[in-house]
Amino acid sequence: MDVIERALNGDEQAYQTIVEAHREAVFRLAYLLLGDADDAEDIAQETFIRALRYLHRYDRDRPLRPWLLRISSNLARNRRRSLGRYWSALQRLAGYAPTENPVTPENRSMQAAEADALWQAVRCLKPPEQEIIYLRYFLELSVTETAEALDVQPGTVKSRLHRALNRLREVVKHDYPELVDVYEG
């Protein structure tokens, strides 16, 4: 009997095995989408609660990780939307618009500064563009796994990724010129 079957039958150790095997990837995706460790931890916990609740719906002919990541990304998107509505309401009440000034840490190595700038550049993209880049490159999922995580066809992943990377190149050229040689080289 496999670990999923055992978890379906109420075996808590089997469920813990699933959580331990996928916790880091689920947390990392939530963190990349939300940018806050506490929110990402909440989303990761909620992901596994929902996964257990709906494990009977999981198609065992497919890999488990993309299914869990789809749950996580949906929850993170919902959180981001609700936080965005809350933040907009606060701004309207306060009567001002936000200013965003990305800060590059001065005391980091050049590589760390470049990684930070690239992450900031990705954060300038629309959320769907960020998500596909995070899944494919930050979490290193294959095109097939990315497609399963997003519940789309592999060809759709390729075309969305192509558009997202083109948009990222534009952002880098315009807002992060220090990355042009690094990113295009």
C-alpha cells in the first residue's frame, strides 16, 4: 500500500511523510508569490490541510507535487487579492498613494545583489507572469510539472513563459540596467 493510500485510510505517519516531502517546495512557492514568510507559512499549512481534506480527489496517475503546488498557488493568489483589497482600502482612507523604492543591500556580495535585483525585477511583473517564472525556474519544475501545477497544457506553459521572459527582459532593460549583462549573457 502506497503512502497516499495509507494517508487516505487515516494513517497520520503517512500524511506526515507527504508533508515532509513537499513542505519546502510549497512554502517556497507561497513565499515567492507573497514575499512574506509568515503569510507563506500560513499558506503552506492551509495547503496541507486542504490536501488532506481533498486527497480522495487526487489523481494518483499524476505526480503529487504539482497538485500540491496548484493548491498553494491558488491560496496565495486569494491571499494576495484579499491583501490588495485591504491595502487599497487603507490607502483610500489615508488619502495617499504608495511609493515603492526597491532597495539593493549595500553590504552583500555582487552575486547576492544581482539575485536580489533579479527577484525585484520579477516582482514587477504581473502575478501570472511571476508565478510561471517561479514554478519553472525558482522551483525548477519541468514544463510538464509546471503545466500540472497551473492546470494548463504544456504548450500553454511554453507560450506564457516566453511572454513572461520577454516582459522580464523589458523590465530589466528599463529598471535594472545593472542586470542587462548578467541576464542576457
